[in-house]
Amino acid sequence: MPAPLCAKAHCLIYRLRKKGIQVDTKARTIYIPYYENVNDYVQAVRLSREFHINVQYIIV
């Protein structure tokens, strides 16, 4: 079982959710619509790189 996320990660997740991006913290997955680029969301890139959270595209 992975370790709990720190306060810095929760801050980044809060900013992503404010932009309308779905985040599943239990599965450590960020769901981004297929037509959008991951690099447009700095928070998603940081969460992926620093906290090993996966990014998954969804078809809307």
C-alpha cells in the first residue's frame, strides 16, 4: 500500500480539481480529457513526476 500523500500534493490536487480535472487519490490517477494536453496543466506534470501519480486520458 503506498504512503499517504503530503500537504504539497493535496494543494496541487486541489488546484487541478478547481480547473475541472478529475483526480482519484486512492488509485493515484489523474483523468484528463483526450483532446487536452497534459503539459497544459503544470500541476498534473508535477504530481506525475514528484509523487508518481498516473495520468490517464478519458474519452468524453
